[in-house]
Amino acid sequence: MSSNFEQVKQQFKAADVDEKIRIYTTTKGLTVEEFKELLRMFPLQHLDKLERAMA
């Protein structure tokens, strides 16, 4: 896990839903495990919004 990911994770944790979606869909170079870790911090009630953003 890179220090860059730790920085992304802290930004993600502090962000509102729209910012979380932006971070999740635009951050490059993360591993599958790192993406999964971010997804675990994503509010499940807004998962449909994230899915639409990724479509």
C-alpha cells in the first residue's frame, strides 16, 4: 500500500458523496484491493449513484 493511497483514503473518508464518487472514478493506479477498501467506506445507500457514475 502506497503512501499515495493513504492520502487518497484520508481524502475519501472526509469527502461528501459527490466527492467520494469523483475520487473513486478518477483516481488512477490503485490496486483492486485498494479500490475495495475505498468501496467499504462508501455509504451503501448511495451505491446506485456510484454505479451510474461508472457507467
